[in-house]
Amino acid sequence: MNHFAPQTLKSAEDFIARENEFGAMNYKPLDVVLRRGEGVYVWDVDGRRYMDCLSAYSAVNQGHCHPRILAALTEQASRLTLTSRAFRNDQLALFYEEVCALTRAHKVLPMNSGAEAVESALKLARKWGYAVKGAPAGQAEIIVCANNFHGRTITIVGFSSDPGSREGFGPFSAGFKMVPFGDAAALEAAITPNTVAFLVEPIQGEAGVIIPPPGYLKKARALCTRHNVLFILDEIQTGLGRTGKLLAEEHDGVEADLTIIGKALAGGFYPVSAVLSNNEAMSVLHPGEHGSTFGGNPLACAVARMALKVLVEEGMIENAARVGERLKRNLEDIRSNLVKEVRGVGLMLAVELDPEAGGARPACEALQARGLLAKETHDHTIRIAPPLILTDEQADWIGDQFKAVLT
């Protein structure tokens, strides 16, 4: 028997049944099987078109299969894909330089997934705490926020407040302290002489697009400066144009000591992430102390370079701000007892439903039936994050579909 012989799978039901038979059941996706994507649209195996209002959790900010990024990928793939960091390649230095010029960072540490970049930032913070701040050996503390989402590794889920992420996975790494999100007084009270870093999302994405009170990030930045604590922003979802700024920190006029980016850094073509740093924090890493076989590979760098160029040169960031406001107004205009709140910035939006409405999943399934793909989070909230190339007409269409489903 040829185990690699093509199987006859035709309908969505065929694909779903085979997936359920052989795959781990660690996701609960909508029952749509996608085959093709272009711009803001995707098509399923039956040829039906949908508007993608999730963008692979903001990894596809530039739109599906953007032709310029595709060309960069195929051109580089035909020349050189991987060297490991044992040798240098001709794309890494250019990637470093362009990222630093765009973000005002001093140094870049390239990784692959968002969770890897978060783990890298945590390691950097601890090393800096011992080598520069002088924290006692083995006693470095990092403060995080309740309802955070920074990834799925053992260490990261260990400082999650979500029972579904934590239960059954302990024991966990020590050295983390949790405070309420948006509460600067609680942050200040939690800081001790052993505190080396504060890790926070500018807007909590997985929690349901939770926006902190005005001035919170400024206060957090000031507290970190005053107490010699590294201010770490996880911009994996919020960064690279999603909120109508290159980085969400720009809304508050602050700069982090370490900024974590990923997802849209490669426009959905390849897993690429990075830790952006000031000189002092990154200076503590020496050869052999941290690394990644694939991190900074030439294919990743070529793709990321073009993904960033596309964001800037094609005006996607400004478009996200303008069209995002229009879409938010459309959603706010919906008069329905089912809607508890509409919130968001740029094209990072959410509709929270009343707990008595029966949950967000049925609403997402009803939207799917109307040709719109969105996904629920935390039972009662629908996240809306279409590609940043969304037009006014498409924003109005999204509003119409939500209105039809929710009224």
C-alpha cells in the first residue's frame, strides 16, 4: 500500500471527517474547509466565497497571497532557504537594518513563532535583571496581567489566568506575578527590588479586544523607568498596522524596552517573529546562550522584508485607521438587545454579546452562512480583524451582515 497515494476527498464533510479521524482535537474551528485565498476573500472546497474577518489572528494583515510577498518568497526559495545561524546569509543584515529603521529599535533578535519570541524576551529580561540590575541569583520576578495571552508553552501558560490554558499542564515555572490589566496602582504595588520586567499587551486580543484606560501605558512606562524595570510590550497581534499605527504603543506615545512582533511580520506566508530591543537589554546575550535553527533564515528574512514594505508603501496602516473607524461606526449603529458592547481600535474590533444571547458561536455560524468568517472568543465575544486592505464598501457590507444576524 502506498501511504502517500492521494485520497479521494471531495466534500467539506469528507475533509472534516478525515481531520477528526487523524488529528489532535485541540481546536474547535468553524466547519468550513478553505482551499484558496486572495485579498480579503477565501474560497472553500465547494467554491463558495467568504470574507475573512479574522486574518489568521492578524497574521494576514496584508491580505491573502499578496503578489509582492509571494514573488519575494518564490524568488528567495529558488536561491537559498536555510543556512542555520552557523553561517551568515545575505538577507539577515538587511532585515535587521530595515526593521530597526522602521521601528526605531536598536537591536533585533529573530525567531519563528510568537511564543518563541515571548520566551526569548523573558530570557532576555531575566539575564538583564541579573547582569545589569543586580537581582539576586534565581530571584528575578516578572509581572504579567490577568487575562493575558502570550502563547502556549509551559512557561507561558503557567502565568495565564485562563483555566483552560493551565489545567493539567503543571508544574509551572516560578518567578511570575499577576496584576489586573489596566490598573497602574496595582502594578506599582507589585513591583519589588527583584522585579526585572513588566510584560503586557497594549490591547488584550485573545481576551476579547480589551482596551486599557486612557493613560495606562504611559503610567506603566513611567513606573518601569522609575523602578529600573524593563517595559515589554507584546505586539504580536496589535503590531504591524492592526490598530491603525505601525505599533499600538504609538497611540500612547511610549516606547518599550523590548517589543515582541510576529504574525503579520511575514504576511501569512511563513512563521517569522522578532524581539526588538534597546542596546542595553540585548547586550546581555552572548554566543551560545540562545538561538534558533530557523530564526533569521534567508527565506524568512526576504519574506519579512517585503511584508513590511507592502504595509508601508501601500498605505495599509493608514487605511486600517480610516476604514476601521467606519466599520466601528457601522457596528455601533446596530440596535439590538443582543449587543452588550462594541470596542476596538483600527481594524482590531470586537462585538461583545449579552450573556443571555446564547453565546457568540451561533452568531459566528450564522455569519458564516452569509459569507463572512469571524470567530468567537471567551464564549460571548466576536472578534473582527479583516485584512488591512479592507475598502469602505466591504466595511459597510460587514456591518450589514452583523446587523442581519444580531437583529
